[in-house]
Amino acid sequence: MLKMYRIQGSSLSPDVAEGSYVLTISWSLPLFFRRFLTIKIGDLVVFRKEGYPLMVKRVKKKSDQGLEVAGTHPHSVDSNQYGTVKDSEILSKVFWIIR
């Protein structure tokens, strides 16, 4: 249910520095519980896209096709490169950043 990840890379800098930790809550909870974990624009999510490593990005836009996400660093890889993040690709939602 709860999981901690260490941030590697600078895609979220300056908001979240490399080496920081994020505490997350699993997105694979039963649907009944997930309704309390709505993902909003601005939230950080952990997800897995085919051909890419595990990633943590900020939600920029929500649509029926999925989430458009991006890092806060200008050179971050984002949805422009790999498309929207589908619900099935989301692993967890960040609720605490440990700097």
C-alpha cells in the first residue's frame, strides 16, 4: 500500500532534488478505496511506460485518454515523447516528499 522511492535524475528539479525520497500510496487499491485518491493536476505520480524506466512526473492535464505528465526541469522527458499515461500504467500517487 505505502511505498518509498528515491528520486534519480533531475527531471523534477528544482521542485524535487535528485536523492530526495517520495512516499507514495498504491494505485492498485480496490476501486472502492481509489475514489478517495483522486489524481489532480499538479499531483506527482509514479508510473511505468514500456521502453522507459520507472518514472515520477507531475500531472499537467487529464483527459479520457489518460494523463499528460511532465517534469519541472526544462529538459525532462515527458508525455510529448511517450504519450499519455494510462490508468493501468500508474503505480502510485506521491503524497509526501522527503528532502
